[in-house]
Amino acid sequence: MQENKMGIMPIDKLIVSMSLPIMVSMLVQALYNIIDSIFVAKISENALTAVSMAFPIQNLMIAVGVGTAVGMNALLARSLGEKDFDKVNKIAENGIFLAILSYLAFLILGLFFAEPFFRSQTDIEEIVLYGKQYLTVCCCFSFGVFVQVMFERMLQATGKTIYSMLTQGIGAIVNIILDPILIFGLLGLPKMGVIGAAVATVIGQVVAAIVGIILNQTKNHEVRIQLKGFRPNGTIIRQIYGIGVPSIIMQAIGSVMTYGMNRILITFSSTATAVFGVYFKLQSFVFMPVFGLNSGVIPIMAYNYGAQKRERVTKTLKHTVLYALTILTLGFILFQTIPGLLLQMFNASEHMLALGIPALRVISISFIPAAIGIACSGAFQALGKAVYSMMVSIARQLVVLLPAAFLLALSGNVNFVWWAFPIAELFSFVMTLIFMQRLYKDVIKKIGA
């Protein structure tokens, strides 16, 4: 087979060709997240709060799906660089098997644990009802998101990111179209409210999964999936999770952090919790392109690591840091200059604006150091040191952020709580620099030696 473009194309052109389609699809996904909450906010502020409180479980779902797929992606790209095509196929088949197991776990969670999850956060019955309805649908029909993510990452691992853009983009567009129709009962359909938002979400995910399967079977000729006679391969599964588990933990920690922050903020008011949920929707529009950039460069670095091309690995990392800094600096400027306009998209009351404007301005201070952290996290995962990313994430969100938020909340002023974010980001930035020095010494310096 011909040399994959990840080993020969000029780095800047390669980063753009690999990352831009993913960035566009993730921007569409972020736009969906914002539009979804805008429609839900029109039901009531309690409905918006309920969807915000559901975020930890949705984030956990994405953490498991994406983390497993990241392990499959990096291992598959590395095997491509080593020209081990038989292993490439086995990695893909075992990745699909793990996606199915992940769905079964969340099916159980949706059936039995949705209501207890919300009651652990609030005693407001309307929020509990809305939340249970929304989360049950999202979990019980989550097979679409796990299959979608796995097949997207197969396309990314072989450099066909334009097709992964189509997969995610089509799913998000279907979701955006169905949201108002199902929530408000348009075109003769019944008015479903919060349940309609959840149904629109899972339908979009299923459509994206179907598109992903079709594109892999017709366009991704470097991966041949033969599930007939499939047997799980323990060695490959361990290798996938060796890379993927730190990524899962790293993202799942976000669920713990969000749950903890919701518990802290609800002591002030449900509006404070709604502000936090809106912030997460808005910041996704800034961070999703950076995560898309990261997703595009992980297989580039992994491939060239497998091919023992040190210069291409280091050049990719340097350019990724520069691009990430550019994107998040623009996001910082946006949050500093027009926070009120951003909040008004969600039917923000005067009280919500009073809480939300200082919140957006303070939290966005953390954007610039976060850019370097995200770029370095991609290098850790691509070069077999994903545990570094996990350690930084644990330190930022559990060791620093939540305790800092709790202590600041004791002041009785919710505006102080938001400062926990830049404090935690500064701490993780220092850790990232230390781990990058170690990565260079132990791994990068030895590539091709």
C-alpha cells in the first residue's frame, strides 16, 4: 500500500486537512448544544436547570465512548505507521465490541438510576421530573452515540476526517431540525417538551451512526471489518484501554466536577446552577474547535511515532499549541466583551444576568493556559503517556477546583466561586509543563535514535 499522507504531507497542510473537518463538525455539535438549551429555556428556567443537571451523566457517556475510541484511534494509527494491517483490522473489530458493551452499561443506568441521580442534587420536584424524563431517554437509546464515535475515530485514524465531519455534521443537523418540532409539537406532532429534546438527541445520534458505518464500509479501505466469527482479543482490548482508560477517567472527572459544582451552586439558587449549565454550553463553542484540532493531530503524532519520524512529531506539537492559543484567545475576548448578549440567548432574567456576566468574565481567564494544556494532552495520548493527561485532569478538577469552589462558597458570595476555575487552570498549567519536559526526555528525544 502507498505511504499514508500522515507520513509525507507538509505538517501545516496535514494539520489543516486532518483537523479542519473535525473542527467544523464539532462546531456544528456545539451549535446544536446551544440551540438545544435555547429551546429548552423557552419551556422554563427549571427545565433548563434540569438539562444542566443531566450534564454529568451525558458527559460520562461521552467520556466512555470517546475515551475508548481514542484508545482504538491511537493504536490503529500507530499500527498503520508500522504497516501492521492485520492488526489494524483486529483493533477496529474489538473497538466495535467495546462500543456495544458501553451501551449496555448506560442502558442499565438509564433504567434504574436516573431519578436517584436527580434527587441527590435537588428536592425541587419539577426539576427532578424533567431531569428523569430527559436522562432516561438519552441513556436507554444511547447506542447511537457509542457506534457513531467509534466509526468516526476509525475514519480519523486513517486520515479521512472529511467523512467524520459528514458523520457528526449530519447527525447534529438532524438534531437541530427535530428539536423545535418535537419540543413544541410542530407539523402536527404532539408537544413533548423536555422529552422531545431527548428524543431529538438520540435520533440525531442514530442517524450519525448509520452514516458512519456506511462511510467506513465504502470509503475507508485501510480498515477491513469482518465481524463473522469474531472473537474478542484480550491483548488488543488491554492495549486499547491502556491508552483509552486515562482518557475516559480524564473526561469522566468532568462529570464528577460538574456534579460537585451543581451541589455547591444549588445552595445559592437554582439560577446559579442554570448559569453554570449555560456557561458549559457557551464554552463548548470555543473549546470544541480546539478539541477537534486535538483529535486531528493525535493520529498524526501517533503515526509518525510509529514510523519513527521525530521531526514531524515535534513540529506537529508546536503548531498545535500555536493554533490552540489563537482559538482560545479569541474565545477569551468574546466572553470578556459581550457576556450579556451571550446569556440573553437563553431568555436570561435580570437575576440570571447579574450572576452570569461576572461568571463568564472570571471563568474565561482560564482559557489561555487551557490551550497549552489541551495541546500537550494530545501529545501525551499519541505518544503512549496518556496517564500524564489523566493526572493533570485529576489535579485540576478534583484536587484543586472543587475544594477551591467549596472554600470560596463559604464566603456566602457566589461571585467568588467562579475564581476556582482560573486557580485550578494555573495549577494544571504548571503540572503540564513538568510532564512535557519528562515526555521530551523519555520519549520524543529517543524517536528515531
